[in-house]
Amino acid sequence: MLGTEDSLLMVGPLPPPPTGLAIAFATCLEGFRKRKLTVEVVDTNDRHNGRRTIGKFEWRRALQMTWILSAFLWKLLRTRRVYLLLAISRVGFARDLVIIWLSFFLRRHLILHIHSGGYGLFYERQHFWLQILIRATLARARSIIILSDLLCEQMSFLPRSSGLLKVVPNGLPCRLEAERPVAKRLDLAKPIRLLYLSNMIRSKGYLDVLEACRQLTFEKKIPVRCDFYGDFLELFTGSRTSSQEARQAFLQRIQQFRLTGIAAYHGRVTGAAKVRVLQKAHVLILPTRYEWEGQPVCIIEALAFGTPVIATPFRAIPDEVVDGYNGFLVDKQRPSAIADAVERLWIEPAKYQNMSLNARRHFERNFTTQLHLDRLQAIIWDSARTTKNYED
């Protein structure tokens, strides 16, 4: 039996594990259901033994795709609209291809969403014939949602006049909504609390944060406490370093830098514990050049709690961090730039407090859960609401 005109089938990963993509997908699902919208879901996450290797082909995953597609087809017959988070691997594209063309032939209203900032890289690395297939497949959609105008170049292989691209910034995860915080202040009698809150991937810059911590402690003589939260992941990049080996090497480097008791790795954090971490932190640091980076949710989380951010001007991060207003944008190649930015905040407590206020203001104007859901709902259900323009 066919579903109603308003029914929606959402296809994407749900936590655990709590990756940025899975958290964003769960936020949409929970938000739409709270709005009493009719939503079905197909979970595409891979939880095999808790082990995740990003970018590597595995037969087990290919078999899992078969199960996902079977579940999708069964639910597709009962829904009118399809919302799909696009993958950035060949196996993932094979899955997306089947979902997109089935939706097209059955005349479903199809919305695609790209949470990564690197879809253009994925496209460029494919053979010519596969590039043709990618273009033809994505063109079947009613709309393709991207995170920022800054990411339009990643989709330059699509016709500019097609009108497919719609901009919807990320929003705060539903379960982290909090009352408006009081502006944070620095107590110069206590260490400034630095926070790294993302997957422990080398190109995200966690080693640069540690080096900046060493410089602040021993060269600038500024008391700091630096906490690292996130999972060590295995990336299929030709490296033979396992996640466990990377974790052990990081812990050893903390000892080598004589930062025991100053810097600490805590693993993954979620729920109420994550709220406490965000409340206590003075500065979030994310000097990322991760090639699949889009618009990091951890930065939005920090802004929501009035926490200034030090990050790189990479992908859609300049939408989140306005240099000198709610944080600083720094050069990824220079850990000293991170240390200098922290020092500026330390020696100007009034500037820090103002940045804390600005962080929350910027969040409320651009990245609340409700704004995010309003923009998505407007596209998926063809509302007349604006989805493109949002405040700087």
C-alpha cells in the first residue's frame, strides 16, 4: 500500500558510533518525529565489532549493502518522499545509485544531502565513465543539499543552471539543546581549559594541539589544561598504523612532552558527560585539514555553550568561526599560531568574555536545531520558507 503524500523515508547512519554524520542524521530524524511528521528510516551504519576502517572496501560491507537495499525497497513502496545522505566511497555510491534510480523510476520526491566537504574529491578520483554515471545519477534528484556556499565548488561538475543545489547549514544536535549560558570568563588564577572534541584523525590536527599545549606551558608560561575527546579511527590511506597504535603513540608523546597531568586523552564522550565538558571548556581547538571535512558539528556545539573556537579556514568552517569575533582562524601548518591565539585570549580577559558572548550570538542566529530543521523541512516538503540565506 502506498504511503501518504507527506510520508518520508530517511536513509542514513544512526549512532552508535556517534560520528558527526550519524549525529546530524539522528537530529533530523528525532526533530521531524517531534514535529509529528510521518517518517520511516533505513539505518546504513556499520557496527561490526565496533571496528571502523574509513575508505576501505570489505566484502562484509558489500553484503550489508544488500540487506540495506532490501529494507529500502520494502519501505519505499509505502512512502512518497526519500531523503538520502550521500556516501563518499565506491561501495557507498553503488548503494546510492540503486536507491536514487529506484526512487526516480517510482516517481518519488528525492532529496540528497551531502554532509562531507569532499564530494568533489571523490568525483575527481573516479574514472571518466564513472564520473558520467555520477553526474547522471545525482541529476535524478529534486534537490541536493550542501552545508555552505563555500562548498559549491565541490559540486562544480554539476550544471550551474540546474538549480539542484540548496544550502542548509548544520544545526545543534537535538539532545544538546541548552538554556542560554552566561558569558564565560577566565580566572587567571587557574589554567585555561583547552578542548579537542573530534575523531582522533591526524589530519584533524590533534598533534598540533598537543604541540601548542607544550609551547604554552614551557615557552609562554601560560597555565593550561588540555583535554582530548574522540575515537581513534583507521583510515585506508596506505598507512599500516592501526587505531590502537596511533592511540599508544599519542599517549607516549604526552609523556615525552612532559605534559602528564596537563594534557589528557579521555576517549569518546556523549550525553550528560559531553554537556559538562562543553560547559567547563574555555576554548575549542580544531586545526583540521581532513579532506572529508564539511562543517564540523563540534564547533556548533562549542558555540552553543559560549565557547570561542580556534580553527583553520578550511571547507565551511569560516561560516562557523568569524576571525576575531567568536574565535580565531589559524594556519594548520603552524602550531605556534594556535599558541599565539590562546595567548591573546589569556592576556585580554575582557576580549575573551566578549568572544564568548559572540559565540552564543552567532550560534543563535545561524545554527540552532530549530533553524536547521525548518530549512530542511522547507526543501523536503516544498515549503515556501527560505533555505538559502542566513545571517553572517
